[in-house]
Amino acid sequence: MAFANDVISLDDLKLRMHEENEHEETIRAQLMSESSMEKAIHKLSKQDVMTFAQSIKENWPHLELDHKKGF
């Protein structure tokens, strides 16, 4: 927008876009790293699943619509 409004030059825009692209690549690498992926995965034990399955009828009214659709 700054370039379109003649606030910065084309060279300045190119430099800033290069910086932003590097910043984006760094963030993407962090998101795709194994450590961040492992943190996002939560495994349930068989007992947790059984407890949840047994209590689903009483908890049904409290579930969000997306979760209900998932079941």
C-alpha cells in the first residue's frame, strides 16, 4: 500500500519484500519442525477413550456443534 501511495520507492519495496519473505520462511520452518508437531499431538489412552465414550450421553448438550458432527 505504501508503494501504491508513492510513500516508498520500488527498490525499498523489493528490499522489504525480501525481508518479509525470509521472515515467513523462518516461521514456516518453525511450524513444520518436529518439535512443534509433537507438541500438537495428544494421544489418549484406551481408558480415556472408554471413559469419554461412557460419558458422551450426559455430556452431549455441552459439546460444540462441530464436535457433535464429528461423532
